Amino acid sequence: MGQQLYRRVPQALVEEVLEAFNDRRMTERQACAVLGLKRTRLYELRREWLLHRSTWALSAPHRTARRWSAPLTAWLHQECRYLQAQVAHGRGRFNFAVLAESAHQRFGVLPSDSGIRRWAIREGYYHQSRAEIGKTYVRWETAGPGALWHHDTSHHCWLPHRGGYQDLILTQDDYSRRIVGWRLQAQEGLWDHLCVVRETIERWGRPLAYYVDEHGYFRYVARTSAWRRERRQTDEGEVQFRRILQALDVGIVYAHSPQAKGKIEKRFDYLQRRLPPLCERYRITEVAEARPLLDDIIGYYNEQRAHQETGEIPAARWTGGCERGQGRLRTVPEERDLALLFARRLL
């Protein structure tokens, strides 16, 4: 999972997710996906929060390091070799829960499933190449504007007469579905994402967290192969996007699959059905000429079109949530110099 929860996500967002899960406004799977936790840890966290709600604070979990005995390690090597080469059906498939239970029966020690899985990856037995079964993602929403902002890029042929592909960067509020930031570029770069983030925060304020994928712009992910093994683990490398958000006390939630980004993907689909036909009609070949059309489309979507799921106009839903006290946006502290924080880093 990379960094621990107390380093990844602000406490305010954790409390909001726990409250929504406790009130049954969010399912167990959704809460685990947002916080990046396993089911057991989610229930532990909720129990601690319920017992000490007035004084509860998010902190590092206290765990005791444990080493496996030599006989247990030798037995795991033997079992993994068998699963890799000798088993007739399901060769190469690992059931780490079964291995943990067998170890408990043989040695009186119950290792965690994830611990055995990490050990198998480290030893080269398991390569995480199992095909994922398609899952249905039930959408949920946060309690108010500014709690969570979706941020992503669509690599698409936005200018048909120009040909090739261009990149559209979008930032969308989760609660209201309002598009709060956007930029169309011939080719995206980290600087473009930082510019969108700065413009959005300067205009609206700081959200509790951003919801992004695991692109290298947003997260350092260690890549391991037969030819390459990185010394740093996931999240140990510095990424400017995350460093800036952490300096502003804005958390980052990572989507681990395309299906988990359904809300902003629907918005890209909405724009893909509108902007390219207009650009083709007016024979637009330059990105600068297409931007006014994009502004008009997004303005109509935000200010006039009732959203299919919420039944409300995004801008009206945003305003109503803020008037009811549901807004989660925060102003930028005066001591924070955004010009310096978002300065281009030259190597």
C-alpha cells in the first residue's frame, strides 16, 4: 500500500469516510478502496474511532516485528516450489490464506496472508501476474464540496483535422460533479498538471484530498523485473506533485484500476462526444483555437445541465452544499507562497 494511512490522507477525510461507513452510506469495499486498507484494518480503525471519538487522532499503528523460524522458512520454500512446478491443476496459483493456516497447524505460528505474499514476491515465487476478474464498482459520493477532487488526463484525438492525439487535463469535485479545473494541451507534462492544481486551488481553495491514478507524475511506484530491480520501494521516491500537496496539507488517494475512476471517465466521455465534432465542423487545427469551445462546453455542463445521477445542476449542487455547511474547502495559509511552492524545478 506504500505509505501508511496517517501519512497519506488527512484525518478529516478519514473521519468522514468512517462516519459514512458507520452510517451505511458507504460499503465496506468502497471504504477500503478510498483509504487503501484491508478489511481487518478498516474495522480496527472504526472501533478505535467509535471508542474515542472526541479524542481520537490518526497515528502510526503500533506493531511488533516478528521473524519466522528457519524450519518455517524452509517449509515455505518447499511449498512454493511445489506450487510452481509440480501441482497439476492451477499451477503457479497461490492461496496465501491456506499457506498461513498450514503454517499455523505445523509450527504453531500464524503468519499474515500479506506477509507470506510479500515474502513470495521477494523470493521470486510470485509475480503478481494473475488476471483480475472484472468487478462492478458501486459509486459513492463524499458529504460535501471540496472533500475529494478527481484529477486525470484523457489522451484522445480532440482535434480531428489536426490528427494524432492531444491531452485534456480535468479536475472534478466528487460531491457536486462540478468541473473545477481543466487544460487542453498538445502533449501533457508534469508542469501542466501543476498549473491546473495551482489555478484550481487559487480559485476555490484547498480540498481535503485529490483522487488520482498511479501515473509517474503522481506517485513513485517501484518497478521490478528480471532485468531491473529498484532500490527504493513504492512511495520512497520524491514526486513533486505529491510533495506540493503534502506541503498544502492536501491528501492523495490512489485509484488502483481504471474501473475505480468511473466518475471522471464519464466526464471525459461526455466531452469526447462534444468537443471533437465541433472542432471538425469548424476545421480547427490548433489547441489554442479549441480552448474557447471547451470553455463553453464546460460552462454549460457546470451551470445549466442537470446531472443524470444527482438530478441537480453541478454549480447549484455545489452552492447548496456550501450553504448547508457541508463544504470542506479551506483557504491557503498566508505563510504559504504558492509562486515559490509551484516553481518549476530545473535539473
